[in-house]
Amino acid sequence: MSLSILGAGAWGTALAIRAAARHPTMLWARDAAQAAAMSAERCNRRYLPEAFFPEGLQLTADFDAALAHAESGLLVIATPMAGLRETLARLPRTARAWWLCKGFEAGTGLLGHEVAREVCPEVSVGVLSGPSFAQEVARAQPTALVAASTDEALRDAAVEAFHGEALRIYPSADPVGVEVGGAVKNVLAIATGVCDGLGLGHNARAALITRGLAEMTRLGLALGARAETFMGLSGLGDLVLTATGDLSRNRQVGLRLARGQALPDILRELGHVAEGVYSARTVVERARRTGVDMPISAAVVELLDARLTPAQAVRLLMSRAVTEEFKPPA
């Protein structure tokens, strides 16, 4: 099976390294100079400088060449969420494509599968998600992901392409739940970073993650997801990793906000995209339109917009009216 990875950030590069060990794989970079440098140095010096490319991994800046390489195989879109629509619009009708990005599209508030339904309804698509730091995937450390699509044949193809000794793939027919989990966990990771940065303790962290999972599940169910998805890798698993692992850029944003750093300075120092910063407002707006209460996510938006300090956000959440943990169905 031939594979083309469209996007040479950290995650796209890591998956390309793993795929190239078993299949003919091409990694596409938008910038020709970056593609040439990676080809010469046999590594992605900007994003994964210590992960060297296997001999069979091809590099290109020619988008059409990347499409042709995967004509009878799989495409993997590894752009940020902001680039998903543009990339999907360039795919041929016969393509079979997965995306790695997590979030709601800015402006429209759409999830990836909803964007695909608008842009390329005839293309077979799915989302590959789960608890996965790119550095660990590139080093072949054990990782488990969910391949979610309504197309069973495409799910089987993802297992064939990626399932191996270091990467375990679980097929799922619930792309809605998998995408909601991937989007909301980034916002909750910022909140958990703030909690830890303020030194509020393990009790507070556990409560925050648990109640964040409840927010995530409420939104997912309202959008048509399955409840059990949020107990799995793309829900609880990805939330725990992103909220507590120090390799998480979203967690780092929260830790630094708690130290009093300004958001523009934080983003400049990080250098890489922290998706929760850009998706938080869209998550909350989609929840409001859907009639779902997400107080933790809303507090994160207030923090990012500098309308609340970290300490004020904590007081706001702790002073909310008492409610039952699990409300009975209406």
C-alpha cells in the first residue's frame, strides 16, 4: 500500500516515519525549501530534529506528485485544522483520506467530517486520533490510536496501513465522538495546566479532568456521538495525556498563563501551534448554539481573552451553584 502524508509538521512527520518502515511513503511539505532541507538532512530539523528518516521515505513539495503516489493507497492530511478545508478541496473524487487535525473549524464551528461533507461528499474520509505525542511515535514507543470512519473498508485500510508492533489501531464507526474528544481535550488541557501552575493540588486536577470529561461528553452526545467513545482512547485517553503530559503544548500554555505570562509571549516562545488556543472560542460557541453547558471551557476563553485572571477563573468555577453530578434523563 502506498501512502502520502500531506503536511510536514511534527505529527505528520512522525506518522510518515512509522509508515515508511512498512509501506512506500511520501511526505509532502508546502514549502519547497523545507522539503529540500529535509531530503538532504534526512530529518525534520524544525519539528523532530532527533528523529531520522528511514531510507524509503520520500520527500516532495509537489502536491500533485503526492496525490499520484497514493492514487491506489491512502492519503493522510496532517495540516492544522485551519488547512483542512483547502486540502480536502484539492483531492480527487476517488481519494481515500484520513486527517490528523483536531478541533472545530474557526468561523463555521464545523468538525472535520462536517467540513468534508460540504467540500468533498464523494470522497471516502475518516479521522485518526488518540493519545499520541509525535516525539514518542517517531521513536517507535508504544502508542494506540482510533481510526474513525463510517466507511468500514476505509477503517480496514487504516489498520492495514498503520497497525504494527509500536502502533496499535482500533477501528471505530463514531467519527463524531472521536472528533469532539480531539477538539475539546485541547481546551481542557489549558485549564489543567493553569490548575497545576497555580499549585492547586492533585485533588483539584482530578476534579478538573473528570468534570472536563463530563463537558466533552455532553457536547458529543448533543452532536450525535456515542457515549462509550468518550471512555476510550480519543476521549479519556487523549484528555489525560494532553492535560498531564509536559510535552503537551496546550498544557504548557496553561502553566505559563498561571505564571502571569501574556498569551502572545507564550505562543511566540512555544513556536508550534497550540490548537486549544485557537479552538476554545469555537468549541464554546458551538456548545452554546447546541444548548450545552461547558463552564470550564468558557472559563478558558475568558482567560485567553484576558477578561479573567487564573485566580478569578478558579473562584468563578468553585462558586457555581450546586448541581447533581449526573442529571437524570428528562
